[in-house]
Amino acid sequence: MGDHHQHGHQHGQPVHPAVAIQRQPHWRQHEHRAGSATAFRWSVILNSFLSAFQLVIGLGFGSLALVGDAIHNLGDVAGLLFGWGAEKLSTRPAQGRFTYGFGRSTQLASLINAILILIAALVVVVEGIQRLWQPVPISGGPVAIAAAAGIVVNLFSARLFGRDHSHDLNRRAAVVHLLTDAAVSAAVLLSALVVQFTQWHRVDAFTAIGVGLAVGYSGWELLQEALMIALDAVPRSIDLAEVEATLRAIPGVDDVHHLHVWGISTSQNALTTHISRPLGAVDDMALLHQAKQKLAELGIAHSTIQLEPSK
């Protein structure tokens, strides 16, 4: 029988690369990537100023679509603050009853972000429907400028997170906020230009409704995935059948059962399983090292493997 706690420096031998990461202090295993704090900090600052600017222009010149964009930007700010705080909390060392540390805080932040997106979308849609019956004259020029600013700020903020956000749900929640709001701003910009040249003021209400529905759809998808991970579902980035097939293909493995894969945080995956092998036919340490190395290649850096004799 063996698990990852039985690996490492054996009789003066160096630690096997496949298990080196698992022998690091817990906080190092969950340390977030370089530049993360900078991305969150600047995104919060830029979106705070953008929200205030768009609210002033939207209210001052009568654009509900722009007010909706500003509301969603405020959701961005709240969501980014939750995500930033969650990343910091996830690096705290395991203690007391929290034997896995606080990595799940990033999942909770993703769930809150999704709810914020849905609330903002509902507000915009309801207000947009009301505006259809009571159109309000708007001034297209200032609204177009504020919307263009929204596109620039949100695309720049999303770029700050780099290209690795797809592997972390918490970061992806932040990027979803930013990219969907860039799309919102683009729709508002187009709407403002149409109003400016046609004076058809209802287009602002139609745009607000469309924006709200699009934002709501992205929030619903994010909510579904956040709930799945909260319920210990296999992370979307992991193919469970591939994991089992990979373990079964290791020489000396007769059977793989009690296989469980879940997310410790939005960027760290864990696995437990039982592997059956013939007693004395294979070197247990070599088998375990090979299994852990292959699992690491599949995106699972934390694994506990119990070896059992074949029946």
C-alpha cells in the first residue's frame, strides 16, 4: 500500500520529479501566478473610474443602455474584489479543520460573481422593457464616447490577466465579466450612433434588453460550472475516462477502482484511487512515481494512490 506521503527522499536518494510539487509547503502548491495581484488591482481601479464616468453620462444624457453598462461595470468591480480576495485567501496555509487550506474560496468567489452577473442582467432587461413604452430622448454623442471608453478599459483589463485564465475558474469569472462588458459597450456604442443619426430613441431600450440577455446568458453558464465544482464534480478540464485509461495502461496495473477527481481550488485538481497490482511482480515505488508523473501531465498535481494486491 502506498500514497504520496510515502514518497520522496528515500535513503539519501533525490525526490522524484513527479512528486516534487506535492512535497512543497501547502501555500506554495496554491500560490497564484505572477502578475495576478497587479491584474486585479488595475482592473478594479480602471473599472471603478469607468463606472462613475458612465453613470454620470448615462443619467445626464438619458441612456438606459449606458446606465446598464455602468451597472455591469460595478458588478465587475465587486466581482474582481471578491476574486482578488479569494486568491489571497487561497494561499493561506492549511490549519485546524481546514486541512486542504482555503483554495475553495476561489470557487465561492466564482459563484458570487455569477450571481452578480445575473442580477445586473435582470435589472437592465426590466428597465429596458419599461423604456420601450416610455422612450426617453438621449444624446448620442456623449454616450458613444463613454461606450467607447468602456470597450478600451475592459479589453485592456482582460488582457492584464494573460492567456492562462482558462485553467482557473476564478480568473475566468473575472475575464468573463470584462469581455462581456466590452461587448456590452460595443452594443451601446452602436446604439448611440444609430440614435445620433436617426433620432430613433427606442433603439436604446432595445439595446439595453439585448445587452441584459447576453450578459445573463454568460452569467448562467458561469453559475452552472461554479455549482458543479462546488458539488465536487470532475473539473471540465479533466477527462475522467482518459485518466482511468492512462492509469490502466501503466505496466503492472491490473485494475483501477474507487477513482475520484475533484477541484481543491479553481486551478488545483486532486485525485484518489485504488490500484491493484500483482504482489512482487512490479516495483511499487516505480509504479507510483510513473502514475504520478502521468497524472501531473493530465493536470492533476495532487494525488493519493493506494496500492492493493490483485485478486
